[in-house]
Amino acid sequence: MTRTEIFGYTPDTAYQTSVAYYSMEFAVDQSLKIYSGGLGFLSGSHLRSAFELKQNLLGIGMLWKYGYYDQVRDRDSHMIPTFVQKDYSFLIDTGIVFSVPVHSAEVKVKAFLLPPETFGTAPLFLLSTDLAENDEISRSITHRLYDPNETTRIAQSIILGIGGGMLLDHLNLQPDYYHMNEGHAVALNFYLYSKYQSLAEIKKRMVFTTHTPELAGNEEHDFSLLKEMSFFYHLQDHEVKFLLGLEGDKFNYTLAALKFSGKANGVSKLHGIVAREMWGGYDGICEIISITNAQNQKYWQDEILAQSLTQHQQQEFFARKKELKSNLFKEVADQTGKLFNRDVMTLVWARRFAGYKRADLIMRDWKRFENLLTHSKYPIQIIWAGKPYPEDAGANQIFNSIIDRTRSLPNCAILVGYELGLSSLLKNGADVWLNNPKMYREASGTSGMTAAMNGTINLSIPDGWIPEFAKDGENCFLIQPADHLLSDDQKDEIENSNLLEVLEGKVLPAYYDDSSKWFEIVKKGFEDVIPDFESSRMAKTYYKELYS
């Protein structure tokens, strides 16, 4: 395939530098289910803005036969994962097939192309091992995003990294920069080392984005297992240790990526600080800067709502918001049998479902929570949504416990199927977007950005991107964090109380008693989120700060 056939457009002269962008997941359209959560939402918006700016960037990812999982309910209305085969008629079979060594065997890999014109993205190549030429184990490598089996997960990284490097050679493309979005593609560097035989030459071409602000969340495996799996391509494990100055029995993806890269970035200013503190003590790592995540305005924003805010039309805004709430409440009724009222303030907690994000923090003091739900002057409706990792027993337990505890409450609902479509419904229909992770655990978080683009007010802990945006009481409402020296239980207790104080004392009165003030906060949030947290700014910054 020629570059013209791949892109279908001529890159803008400002973005002639060529980039290959590697990510394990991309969320570009509801119909293409190859993503799990925020990492995919971020990479999807990046590809959209790269297309809009006509940047010389292409994506490389994986074609997951069963996606992440389909989130459905069992007979007790609890959430369960199901795995259903996905078929995509809009992908182009490039006819490119090549072999990647995995576990000393040759695994056949086929490349498919999502053309730019299909969904308005930079070109995206997706790799599949689900081919008749492979045995069942090899075929299963690209069956399930983030497979729980350790060796399958390692094989997935090999296919993305080494396979993605081979694909570019088959296309006769030599990008100026390789960009690893998270550490999953780190095996790419060993393929490049076989070509350049020089760490310095790789550093000239490699950049890296880290998203995980805690050591335990950064993937690592035994050197011996990775060597057995052919992760290091043609290198021995002792050669890898010597090349990167590594010690011990574990190979950490993030640490290796920082040693292979010429420059790296955290995904908010706060996360950049945290990342430098985490990794700064290691020798040989690259500079870590901050490039804050962002989301694509054109994809996420409701045009009618945006017009009412741009033209300062308060009455039109509230009318449109009620229409969007009605759309959301149809989904609530369909899933839960509960009828919500579009005149009642609606608070939404929705994002990737992980324990540290504390979906149930608002109900920690149950008596106070019940009083909140039954307040006659200031009624409230609450919706939760999000996908836990299927094997995360703790997160799944929290999800199902919220279902059980709110089952009899007519103004509380928890929805399944949290993908792009439901996410858009929620952000359009919410009045308040709640974000209350444990402090310093959220690298960036982007759901509140797209909520603000749609006239929804953020109610948030000042973590991730929020400190760069927040003007408390002007464009959002902030929850005061507890002293970081306290125990987790103490922090949960204090931050639950702080959350409810803000909600009861500021948010609800503003919504019901002063609609003009509410509209001004909405409008200020809408104005402040653009352009700083719109992904064209992010895509431009990557070219300026990382691809240069």
C-alpha cells in the first residue's frame, strides 16, 4: 500500500514529521469495540484530532475478536461479562500477512486498515492472529483485550510491539518517531535494536506516554518468562540487562520504555510531577515532561447545547438539557424500570470502574446518603456506570453492591454497557459529573472534560487534570481532600463528609435557587474547557514537544 492509499490526504506542511502511534486500545466509534476505558478514549480522540489537523500520524493497534467484554446482567440484575464475536465489514483487509516469533514459534499476523474517511480519524492499522494458519493458542492472542492469562498478555505485547514494527517494514514506512501510548508496545524496541544495534539510535526515534501514577500498576514480568516467550526478539536476557542497566529478576515495562525513549510525558501537570518522583531515582531514564490529556470536541459535543452556551441563551440551554436528559432517562427506564424526572438535578458517576476511583464514596455514610435522596426541597437523582476489569473481584463486588443497595431507591440507577454511546448519553444528560478518586491515583481522567463540553458541571477532587482547570464555584465545585498522612479509612470518611457538604450546601442550592448562577458556572466551565482540554491542542503539543 502506498502512503496515498493509506492516508487519503496530504499531510499539512506543519506536520510533515511522520509518527507511528502504538496503543493497545483505540475508542474511535461505538461500533468498533476494541477498547476498555480511558486509555482508548484518549487514543481515539488523538486520532480524530490528528485527522482534523491533517497530521502525518498513523495508529497501530490490535483487532480484538471479542473486544474487551460485553457488560450485561444476570437473573439477579447483577453485572456479568460476556464475550461475543465482533465482525467489522468496514475494515480493509490489506492482504499483508507476516510471521512474528512468539514462544519460539512463528505466529502469523494479518493487518487490517481502518481508513481515515470511515470515522474521521488518522489511518489505523489493526493486527490479528485469528487466522486459519495458526493453532488455537496462537489464534487466541488477539481474542480478548487484556487477557487475564499472563503468557497471553505477554504475547499480546509482542504482537503489538514487534508485529507493529514488522508491519511498517512491510509497508516500506520508516517513521521519524515511534510513539508508545503506555508501555504495552515496549517489545518494539527490541525489534528496532536488531536493525540499529544502538540504544542511542532508538532514543532518537522513540517517545513514550505513561498513564499510571503508581508502581504497582506498571506491568512487569520475570526476565526468564519473557526470554522464553521471545519478548526480547534476538537478545538474551543478560544482554537486555546490560543494554538498559537493569538488575533483578523482573522486567518492568514502564522503566524499560523510559530507558529506550528520547523523551516521555505524563498526562497532566500533576502526573508529570508524580512520574518524575516515581522514576527519577533510576539511571538512564529520559526526560519526563507533562502533556495533559484532552478529548475531541467535534465528536463529543452536542451542537445545539454548544450553540446555546456560545450565544449565552440561558432558556435555550435549559430546554436542550432537558431534551438530552429525556434521552438518557429512556435508557435508565429500559435497563432498570425506574422513571427519572428531567426537572430533578441529576448527578452521574461514570468512568472505568476501579476500586481507587471510589464509586461508592457518596454512600459511605448511609444515613446521610438516605437523607440526601429524600430531601423534599432539593431532590436529586444519581446514576452510576462503568466497566470493571472482569477479573477484578473487588471492583465487581463494588459494582454489584451498588445495584443491591440502591435497588429499592427510585432515584438511583446503575447502568451497564459503558461504552462510547452510553458515555455520550450520560455526559449530555447529566447536570453534575462526580469525580472522587483517591488523591494522586488519577493520572489525568478525561470524562469531566467532555462533560463540561456539554454543559455539565464538574464536582471533583483536585486530582489529575482538574487543578489545571478548576476555579471553585466559578467553573466547577471542588471537594476538599483530606490530609495525605491519614489512613485510607480516615481519608474516605473525611472526603465523604466534604463531598456531601459541597453537594448539600452549594451544588443543590445553586441548581434550585439560582438558575442564573448555575448557568454562569456551566458557561464558564464550557468556555474554560476549550481549547486547553480539546484534543487538537494535545495533538499539536505532541508535535511541538515530543516529535521534534
